[in-house]
Amino acid sequence: MDLKQFEGLDFDNIAIWPKEVKIVFGVLLAILVGVGGYFLVIKDSLDTLRNLESKEATLRANFEAKYRLAANLPRYRQQLDQMRDQFQEMLGMLPTQSEMPGLLDDVTFLATDANLRITSLNWLPEQSKEFYVELPIEMKIQGGYHEFGQFSAGVANLPRIVSLHDFVMTTAADGVGMTVQAKTYRFAELSQEEAKK
């Protein structure tokens, strides 16, 4: 191809240009139109398409998660009912304020039934926690090792929740002396302001 053909071209007379020049000009013009079209029209559309595809993927994932929840809703409701029943059952194991003297009688009966001698029995101050109130009883008892085991087993089998803490054992003339805290718990009643939250 002769480059001299490009000299002195007149844009007013494109029709009389040589065939090779017309082809080169057409290719350059097509490239310019393609590049210009890409940056002016297609690039923004591609960015919008990518954003929409990303949103679609997010929405699809949200939909699938919600669909799984909705599909399992009957099972979740059944589990919630079971949890409510278990919670009520556990609440029933916590003594009420009026049952505290009876619970103290049960603990002292277990100690005497196990042939332990109670030398001291003191209610300690209540300790309020977030959802419950801890009610400790300090007990000083004397007896043998096996009797202490029998007493502990009896406390574990009470229908109300009672736990033994802070054992301090000492030797005594007639066996072993032990200071122990028996703790029971009751549900902390919400104040009206807290219940409204």
C-alpha cells in the first residue's frame, strides 16, 4: 500500500478516494465509534449490570435464608413450645418465698435422717443476680463421712433446686465437722418498668 495515497485527501470528496484509503478510513472510524460507544454507553451499562447482579445475588441469598426459616417455622414453633414447657418445669423446681421455711425443714430433716448433728443453721443475706435470687443457708454439721455422702445425695434428690457450696471439713471428737452453704434459688420477679421493656 502506497502512503502517498493519503496525501492531499479531501474530505468533501470521499467518494473518489482510492479503495485502500476508504478501507483504512472505515476501519479507523469503526474503531473510534466502538471505543467511543463503549465508554459513552456500554461501560455505564456494564457497571449497572454488575451492580444489579450483585444485588440479585444478595436478594437471592436473603430469599433462600427466609425460605428456609419459613419452611422450618412449624418445627421452630414446636421447639419454642418445648423450651417454654422446660422453662416452666424448671421454674417449678425453684421454691417460692412461701416455700422457703418448708425447704429449710426438708434440709434439716435430711441431715438428721443421715444421723448428722446440726450445730448451727443461719440464713445468709439474699444475693440478687440478673434473673434469679440466691438464698444461702450456712450449716454447721457433725457426723461421719458416709453420713455426709447420704446427706448430699438426699439434697440432690429434693424436688426443689438446692446446691451445696463452700465445704470446710474439720476433724471432730465424734467424726468430722463440716461447714457448708446450702443455696437455693428463686426467680427474680421483674419490676413493672422492666416488664414493659
